[in-house]
Amino acid sequence: MAASCMQLCSGASVTFLCGFRSLGATAGFCRPQFTAAHLRLCLTRRYYSPSRARYGLGQSVVSGLKWANEKYERFLQRRFPRFYVLYSTFIRGFRLFFEDAREVHRIRIRMIQNGIDPQKLPYREMEKLRQFHRDMIKAIPLVIISIPPFANYLVFVLMYLYPRQLLIHHFWTPQQLVEFQGAYHAQRARHHQPLLEGLKMTASHVAHEQLKSQLTELCSKVQSGAHPVVSDLHAVRALFSGPPLGIRRMGADQTRHLCSLLFLTPRLPAFLISWRLNSHALELMHLDRAIINLGLHQLNDMELKEACYVRGLNVERLSPAQCRDWLSQWLQFSVHLKESETALYLHGMMLLTRNYPKPPRR
């Protein structure tokens, strides 16, 4: 109660001092010394409140930590340059990963609040969800390994020794990104020839003579080094919606070779492999339609190369113009396919990429 009265008196003193001074009047019940003292007290309480003091202390701590971190980074850069590259890559990777996580969270909240179908999202948001989901699947084993006490030291060693196998792309240097994408493409390219041989073997058992001839001619064209046109694949689409090459009708060996095109493990039961292949193919087909809605010209060079790489093309030595040309052909191929023709979509990732770009004419 006393404190409240003192505050009221000080407020009255300031009011009278500020208000009546301009009129030439002085409050009779307040002496000038009392008023000036309370004015100084008010100013002190205004500029040196505990909350502002804590805020200033927090700023000082943050500034000190920032200064120490910058000094530490300069020390690493000067004395241990190779370790500094690894350190800075990890710091940048964590920042990018958490930025992606926040963005994915915002997208999902908006989807829930507005009842948006994932297939109706814009291309960039749909691609962000797809890539983040794959990143999380790859990161989960590393998180599980790091759970036991002191296991984080082992994790750091494994991450340093096996960055391609254990780390997601956020933690790769630009040189590693190019190198690892080349290594991954070499792995899936090894399955192109077995896929072609499987198609030729299946073609020999097709009863329909015209379809048999068209599929055999398509395989021979690709094996000879020629790049097929979209109409060559559309001509045999009837064989890929049911037997013998439908997604749930083809042989187990053929489906396991297709897994490598999408970087999926083939070490699963056949029915589960077929389900995963169909699911991933449908996801890419929806992404293709989202690109068409967005407009191919809206993609920047990095997005172009990433879209081509995901669909089976080796982009290491291709220019942005070549990537744009190939992706335009791919969209012409994809947009006319039905959801029951995912097997043709997956085989197209081999047929339309194996010999691109076309060899120069002599």
C-alpha cells in the first residue's frame, strides 16, 4: 500500500511539474526538491528496469558468444583448413536442414487447416515434401546409432568415413554433391542392360504381333545407341498396363532392377517392391503435372538439373539448355500416361536416359 502511494505521489509530482510549469503555477503541496527527486526516480525506473537489464545482459552474452565463435572459426581456417571445410559444411548443413524442417512444418499446417490435397500443392512445395521425407528416412538409422551414451563420437567417425552412405545432401560439399551424384548414377546405370534384356525376353513371348515387333524394335534401337522418341514408348503402352509388363505382373528380377532406378532397396518381398515402385512412380507423375502447371520456364538451372537427375538422367556434363530440352520431352511422355501405366513410366527412366544426349552426327 505504501509503495502504491509513493508511486501515485511521484506520478502526481511529475504531472504537476510538467503540467503547471508552462502556466507559471506551482503545486503547493509538493516541494520542488521532492518533485525533482521523484522525477529522477521515474527516469531511473524507466531506463534501468530489471527487464531491460536482463535484455542488455542477454545481448552481451550473445555478442560474446558470437565473437568467440568467429575467433574459433578464424583459428580453424588458419591452422586446420581441411577440418574447417568439414566444420563449416556441417554448420551450414544443420542450418539448411532446420530451415527445410520449418518450411515443411508450415506446409503441413497449411494443408491441414485448408484441407489441401498433397497432389494439389504447387511443384516446389510438393518436391520439398518428397525430398524431406527421403532425407528423414536416410537420417533415422544414424539417429538410432547415436542414442547409446558416448555413441556420438562413433557417429562422427562414421560420418567422416562414409559421408555418401550416411549423410544427406545438406551435409555434402559442392564437390561431394557432384561426385556422389555421379556415383549414384553409375550404380543405377549398371541395371540398364539387364532391364533391356528383360524387355527383349518378354517381347519374345508377346502374342500380339504388332506390339511384339514394336517392343523388339524399341529395345534394339536403344541397344544400338539411338535415342528413342516419345511416340516409340507410347506405341507399346498397352503391354505395361496389364500382363506381361504391368507393375504387379512383371517378373521379380525386372522389378528388382527397377528399384535401382529410384534408389530403393531390392531386398524386400516381391509384393512390397511392387507397391513401393508404384507409389514412387505415382508421386513423380504428380510432380510432372505440377511442373506443367507451374511452367517449365519457371524452373531455375539447379531445379532443372535436380528434376532431370531424379528421373534417371545423368546431368553431370549437361548444360541447362540440354536439361530443359530433355525434361520437355519427358513431360510429353509422362502427361499422357494413366496411373495404371506406372511400369512404362519406370522403364522410361531407362529408355529415355540411356543414350541422351544424342551422339553427334558424322
